[in-house]
Amino acid sequence: MNNVFESRVNEEEKMRGDIFAGISHELKTPINVINSALQVIKDKRAMGEDEDKYLDMIKRNCYRLNRIIYNLIDISRYETGEAGLKKENCEIIKHIKEWVKDISVFARERNVVVHFISSVEHLEVSVDLDKIGRIIANLMANAVKFSKDGGGSVTLSVDAADNNLIIAVKDDGIGISEKNLDFIFQRFARVDNSSVKYEGSGLGLWLVKNLVNMHHGSITAESREGVGSKFTVYIPVTLDRYISRQAKAEYKPNPDIIRNEFMY
Ligand code: ADP
């Protein structure tokens, strides 16, 4: 009994150590970029050279730090078991549409066209809208990030079957090898592909999986190298008897969530 307990404690300590090591490494890069950009501005100011490029670099990396902090907050919530979803009964299709509309503005800036297809017009379900938005924003940001050079297209489709809300994000990007597909949902999973130009944390999909699990759902990934990837999220359709349907007409996707995902 004691041994089981001991090995669990050791396991948790190791996990915490891994998280700190991973996060510390993550924090170093944007801070270094900000520092160097500031140094360049300082050096060049005397010469009157264009500062915009370096100011933009600083801004992007501040967003990146922000994203890491958002992730850290989420991780610490899972760890202490206080992740509490703010669920509400709502008509989800119109909210998904709004998230996709706002996200497509960022995709367009990167020459990626976004399509939205839904086989259902209305669906009442109890979910945490911000968390569903984070799931969509993360999957779509990855789909855009790993699109082929020079553009591509991303399709978000919504279906309802077997009492599940099904959200799929499909891209025609670089794809993921069969070997790597097995571990992309693990913490700090960074896949060796041609997109080394993007510094990622490898936390995104792990967090997405956790957010899906919190809704008692599941997520699958299919991919073919050079052809594209498809991530499918299944969320059970339930309604909460103890909360009345919220008047969520005024709900708007949180722009920070989207911006954080797209500042890479
Ligand atoms: P990151 O912050 O590094 O993007 P994620 O957990 O979101 O972390 O993704 C882990 C890895 O999975 C990525 O580094 C990438 O190699 C791969 N990946 C995720 N989504 C896609 C996609 N749509 N197409 C190709 N590769 C992807």
C-alpha cells in the first residue's frame, strides 16, 4: 500500500519537475527575443532607423508570453482539481459560427481560407463556451500554422450524431507521420516536421484534450503526411437541469484567446 502511494507521489513529483523544466525552457525564448529587440532599438535609435519591425517583434513575443501564462493557469487548475467549468445551457451552433468567423480573420492574414459547414442548424447543449472556443481556436491555429507554404484551406464542420456534438477541423497542410500521431496529445509533444520555424510549447493539444475530457468528451486525430490532418472532437449533448437557459445573446468570443493562439 505504502509503495503504491510512494510511487504515485514520485510520479507526481516527476510530472511537476517535467512541467517546470518545459515551461522554463518555453519562457526563455520570448524573453530573449524581447531583450534583443530592445537592444537593437536602443542601438539604432541614434541612427534614426525604422523601429516598427522590432516593436512588432516585442508585441508578438508579449502575446507569446501571455499564451504561456494562460496555459500555466490552466495547468495549475488541473493540478489542484479546481478546473471547474462554467457550464451553461446554450444554442451552440451560433456561438461556434462566431468563433470561426473571428478566427478566419487571423487565418486570412496568413493566406489560409476558412470554410464552415454545419449539418445542424440549432443544438442546445450544456458547455463552457470559453473552453469550447479555446478548443476551436487551438485546433484552427494549428491547422493554419501547419498549412503548406503559400496558403491552404481549413474546414470546420459541425455534426450531431449518437447524442454527440461533433466538431471537426480539417486542413490540407503538411500532415503528421503515423509514428508521431501516437503521441501528439502528450504534454510537451513537439513533432519533428518541416515546420521547425515555429517554436511551440507542445502544450496546446494536451490542453485541448483536457478541456474535452472535462466535458466528458473525446478527441481523435487522423493525418497523412503531405496531405493534411483532421482533428475530431466529440462532446456529449447534455442539458443541465439545475441551470436555466442563460440569455447568452450578448456572448462574444474572447479576442485574447484567439490572438494568443495566433501570435506565434
Ligand atoms: P504546439 O504549441 O507546439 O503547436 P501542440 O500540442 O498544439 O503544440 O501540437 C503538438 C505538435 O503536433 C506540433 O508541434 C505539430 O508538430 C503537430 N501538429 C499539431 N497540429 C497539427 C496540424 N494540424 N498539422 C500538422 N502538425 C500538427
